[in-house]
Amino acid sequence: MNKTVKHYFFAILFMAICFNSCKKGIIIENLPSIIATKNPTVKKMQFSLNDSASVTIKLKNLVSDKELNLEQLSKKINHEVILAGLKPDQDYLIQILNGKRVLAQIDSFHTAPIEENIVSLYERTNTTNAFDGYLLTQRRLVRGSVYMVDNESDLVWYQMVDGQPKLSHWTQNDEVLVLVGSAKHNNSAGDKIVAYTIDGNISYQIDLKKQGLIAHHESIDHEGGIYSLVYDTIPNMVNGKLEKAVSSAIVRFNKKGEVDWKWSTFDVKNPEGISIEEMDGDWGHANAFAFDTDGNILISYRDWNQIWKVDIKTGKRIWILGEHGDFKFDDTPFNGQHAIRKNLKGDYMLFDNGKKHRQSRIVSYQLNDSTARSITAINLEEHLYADRMGNVQMLLNGDFLLCSPRSRSIAVISPEGDILFHINTGIPDPYRVTHIPPFFSTK
């Protein structure tokens, strides 16, 4: 019997099942079992009740005394609970409750250690409870991983990836969507999209090679489809020669990998008369897209210093925000930007790389008629400057989550510009960071 099996065997032996000598009421019919999953940091707990009921799972860290709660509100007989996001290599007490009555208790559940050299984290700043939940990012090695860090700078979850994880996205179905490539692809480009469940199963994967496509910078799930930025080309006459002009399209895949919708930069703007040198190999360099609250598309073009809003039904451009655009700025315009999105307050937020002035910023705007009114404009400290890549996300409490890849930094910034949380992730650069809500409550 190996060490892990022995541990769970003896944990079960010390389990107290509280039948209370009652003939009525909810009881556990069999001993709860804790089983391994395909993810080394995640376990499943399974048990059955004598009748359909909702339960609460209470976990207590026996080192810190911190308590976590997971409510299973649906009434059923057979329960399966995912135990994820817990501190590695530590002991927990687990109780199963129906209301306030303890149905079962595991006195010592031990979480798995982080056995592989997944990432080297260095904490620089951490105020108390800078955020709730977890931060998801990537280690973009040839055999890399996606991983989660908690608000104490501890690595609590990781998933090894068969290939080089270029970027990751937390889906509406609580899965991790990963764009996977190889060293031959550009920094943020890949030819496979893989969706991992939290317990390590592959929900679906899309082989882009079958479509002759390479995705880059963005892959997200939205309303049942998988949307990606992909490279797109059209013939272009330059100096009497037929050349291929390269820009980007947004495509919608179903989960079988079939393309059922496409919009291209070339649907709006034709590069005829633009030299290959001016295109710089990637016309406009689209580096992000998102959906506005009305369902239309926001797309960022770094080299044009522009955000476009595009009608998803007609493909027509609605407006341009940025250089030579439709709105006058009341503050310094952004340049070389990344990560456009509508934030929680309804403002248009992006990471302003600020390459022109070597000053990166967190910025957001309200658009009124022909004016872009600056709502947020936070100048980042010099060590957080990023001439390329990066993203920002507004958290529920109004703070800002930031990835500055060039300094390998992930940070939480207050609206006043104070650094509340800051870690360095080591080599290679992370591409972006995403906030994930907590799996447990601390009530």
C-alpha cells in the first residue's frame, strides 16, 4: 500500500459518522470516499445520503485555522464535491453538514504537494486580502503549464500542457481554455485550442491545422461558441507584384472545430496602395478583442493605436477610438495598447503600453458623442513598464488586476495607484492574468 493510499485509508478510519441514533433525518449511507483526479492538485469527495438533501462542506486548515465553506444547494442523494484551490501539502479537517448537523467528519485530509518545478514565484508586495479567489496565468515553456495563485502568493493549482501554452481564459463553464502552440509560432500564436476542466479532463479541443489557421492573442468562449483571432491574408498589388497582405480575422468555432462565422479586417479596410514595409508583416497588428454589452465586437489594433467597434451582424465598423478616430480625448491618447474590454462600470478599459513616451498606464473611457472622457488614468511605476503585451482587469472591489509581462509582474493596483499585491513569476514572461472567483466562501 503506497503512502497516499495509506493516508486516505487511515483518514477514513478516523472519520466520525454522526447518525445520532435517529431513525429520522438525513444520514450518510456510505463512507465518503476521496479519490484522485487527472489533475495532481485536485481530489473528488463522493458520498450518498439516505434521502435527497442539500449539504454544506466545511474545510478547516489545521495549520492556519482558516475555514472554508462550499454549499451544495441542489437537493440530491449522490454528491460529488471537487476539492480544488487548497494549500498544497497541508492538513485539513472536513465536515459534511446538513443544516447545522454534522453528518460526517474527516479528521485529517492531506493535500498533495507541488512536486514539479512548475514556476518560481517571488512575492514583492502583499497587503491583507488584496483580492478574493485566484489568479490564472501561464508558464509558456515548450512543455509548459497554466496555473493559479491565491491571495497569499501560493501556487494552489496547475495543469501541465502538452505543448507551449500561449494564453489562457477562464470560461463561462468554469473551464480553462488554452491556446497551445510550439516554439515555431509567434509569441502569442498557436494552432490548437484545448479546454481543461478543473480536475484535469479535456472537455474538447480544436485542431486549427485542419482549417489551415493559426490563432493569436485571443481565444474566448462566448454564448456557446469559441471565438479566436486568426491570421488572414488577401492578395495585394504592390509595385506591380501580387503580394499577400497579412492582417487578422475573428472566427467563431463550434466545439467540433468547424468555422461557422468569420469577420476580417479586410471586410472594412483594404490595404491596396499600402506597401509591404508599411504593413510590417502584420497589417494593424490586431492584438485583442472583446464583446461590448450590446453584443458587438471591440477589436484592438496596436500599430494603428486604435480600437474599432464592429457590428457583429453586418460586419460594418461603427466607430474608431484612438488615433485618427471618431472621438477627441480629454487626456493623453493611448498608444501601442492591449486588452480592450468593457469594465464592470461600463467604461472602455485597456492596458496602455505607452511605448511612445515609455509610460504604461491603466486607462478607461466614457464615450459621449465625439468625446472620449478619461475615467481612469493610472501611471504605472517605471518597473511595471511594458512596451508590448500585458492586460488589465477591474476587480469587483474596484481595484485593478495587471499583468506586465516585460517585468514578469502580476499586480493588483488601487484606484489611487498604490500597489496592493505584486509577484514576479520568473522566466518566461506570462502573457496575461485572469481573475477567478473563489471556489469556497469564508463565512
